[in-house]
Amino acid sequence: MVDRPADTKNALSRVPVEITISVGRAHPTVSELLTLKRDAVLPLDRSVDDPVELYAGDRLIARGQLQEVEGEEGRLAVRLTEVSEPDSVA
């Protein structure tokens, strides 16, 4: 493992990372997609109570449960229930 100066570690710790939350997948046919209109419902392969997956890029980093942010009606958050182990750096 390569030691980095503390200022480099601090600078890297402030870099924002976009996290994508996957709540499920749909598998419509092309003809079904072409008929979609406003208010159409596209069923997913998961139920409301199933865990969601958190990705950084294409790497699965955690799983969790959707919940409403306390005191902010209608705003969603994720409560982490499982966090992936980081790959060791050689």
C-alpha cells in the first residue's frame, strides 16, 4: 500500500460521489414501451418491502430499505442494512 500525504487524503475525502439507488427493473417489450402514456404503470420485479441497492458507478456498495425522511413528508431516504466490504488495495 502506498502512503499518501495527509493533505492528499483530505483533498480526496471532499470529492463528491454520485450514488445511484436501484429499486428494481422492468422488462417490457418494445411494443409495450411504444404504447406508454402519462399515468401508465410499469411493474417492477421487486416489491415495496424488498431491499434497494446502492451503486457508486457500476459497483454495488450497499443495500438498504427506503423510508420517508422524518419531518419531511414525501421525501425519501435509504436506511443502510448491509454495506459491502471495500476491495483491498495492493
